[in-house]
Amino acid sequence: MTVPPPLIIAPSILAANFARLAEEVRAVEGAADWVHVDVMDNHFVPNLSIGLPVVQSLRAATEIPFDVHLMINDPHRWAPGYADAGAHNVTFHAEACDDPVALAKDLRAAGAKAGLAIDRDTPIEPYLDLLPSFDTLLIMTIKAGFGGQRFLPHLLDKVRAARQHVSAGHLELRIEVDGGIAADTIEQAAQAGADAFVAGTAVYGADDPAEAVRKLRSLAQRAYREN
Ligand code: DX5
Ligand code: ZN
């Protein structure tokens, strides 16, 4: 029997209190693997969130690795700055980039893992052959732009297709899901083959965010093993 890989739980600070970001991040230290940072530019998505200066300041406040999710136009211009700021993983959207492989190379050269994000209405097939250039594939399980939306289970078909491709090609790649991940949805995502889970509302909307992370992890682990 093969040992399942450790799963990643990444609370999204989009659902945290922005006036107390350092404390909110520290509240999940020791429980979460990464902190997910949603950068939105009011162009690629209608919403506007935080950018590089916040990431730089927050980077100095905690040891926990940052998983930066760029929902922005022109990622080639902006993404390497997040790698330089010490992000562990920098993910940009396929829909916003005309040469994803070149940008992945730049991110790796800048010392970060490279992630490719696929939004709700984008098929996965055209991107499968690019996956050897990436460390993370983020499959949206909502339409990117806002927290607190309802999970869309049919998008797990993309997770299944990606998992099959990754297994067949023996690729080393995380398959991350983002949007509506909570206690009642994480098991189906894990069963579909996701091994990294972003959760905003389900963690920061809970009375005890660290406990919420632990609960999500145990649900995902059991479902992933049964997979
Ligand atoms: C939305 C963001 C998500 C968001 C998830 O576009 O990419 O990371 O924070 O929030 P929940 O977990 O509340 O759906
Ligand atoms: Zn996100």
C-alpha cells in the first residue's frame, strides 16, 4: 500500500479581519500548512483586495508559507515581485497570461513555486501538457472574485481529469481547489483527487480558526485515503 502524500490546508485571509492580519495569520500557525493570499486588481476580477506592500509586511510577521493567488491582469509584470517578497508559491491565472510556461520559469528562477489557476469557465484540457512546468494547479470551484460563494461540484470533473493526467505522467504537482471548501464539501474534493485545499469562510468564519483547519484536514485525509 502506498502512503498518501500529506495534504495542504491553506486558510484564505480574504475572509480574515484586514485590520488585524498578523494576528489572524498567527491564529492558524501550527494548524495550517500555507496561508492563501488573494490578490485582486479590480480588472481581472471586479473585486479589489490587497497587493504587494501588504504581502511584504505580513511576510515579516510569520513563518508560515504564503500561497499567493493572483487574480490580476498582466501577471508577467507583477508576479515575480511576490516571489521576491518571499512567497512560497505564486499562482497566476491561465486566462490572464499568453505565455504561462515562460512566467512559470521566471517564478522558479526567482525562488518560488509556480502555480497555474483555471477559472470556472475555462476548460482544463488545453493546459494539461503545460503541467510539467508547474508545481501547483489551482482549480477554481467557484467563479474567481469573491469569498463566501457556493461550491460548484461539477467543477470537480476538472480535478479528476488533472489527477488522472498527473498520475499517468508521474508528475510532481499539487492539485489545489479554491472556493466554497468547507466541512460539507472538502471530502468530495479530496475524493476527486485534490491534495491542497483553500478555505476562507470555513476557517475565518469559525469561532476557532485553528480547530476549523484541523477538522478540515481530518475530513480530507480520510476521504483522500478512501479515494
Ligand atoms: C475567491 C478566492 C478564494 C476565496 C475563497 O476568488 O480565490 O480564495 O477566498 O473563499 P471561500 O472559502 O469563502 O469560498
Ligand atoms: Zn484564492
